Amino acid sequence: MKTIHVGVLAILLCAPAVADVQAQQPARPGKERAAPAPKITEEQAKKVALERIPGEVTDVTIERKQGRNVYVVEIRTSDGDEKDVFVDIASGQIVGTD
């Protein structure tokens, strides 16, 4: 009976250390990290992008550009060109166009 108590105590004492080590390990190769939750909505990103480049929004995706997670807002301009506007998902700032 004493052996069982010692075993349970050892497990309880080691569990936090194991969890700490696992939390500090880098992500395994091949595993992608999930993008952080946007602080602005897709609709807000569209509005910001259309203020920069007027036209019709044809697509919106979240990608990593210039070291940031951004909404890539694709816009068809009045002359038929396609432009991309990169809107930071955290700040709502435009960080570039393409």
C-alpha cells in the first residue's frame, strides 16, 4: 500500500515538469501553426482595402506576408485589373499592395 502512495506522489510531482518541457519544445516540422484569431473582421478589412483601391472585392484570404498575418483582399478595378491589398489582421492597417 505504501508503494502505491509513493508511486502516485511521484507521478503528481513529475507531471508539471513534463508539461513545462512539452510547452517549451518547438513545433514539429510539417506541422503548421494555426493563424491567430483576427482582431478585425473580414468585412472591416474589405472596407479598408476599398478605401485604398476602389473596385469590386473578388476574394479574401488570410496569409502570412511581410512577416505578418494579413487579410489578402483581391480587388477587380474599374479597368479590369486585379490588385491585392494586404490588411494586418491585428491592427487593420494596410501593410502593402500587389
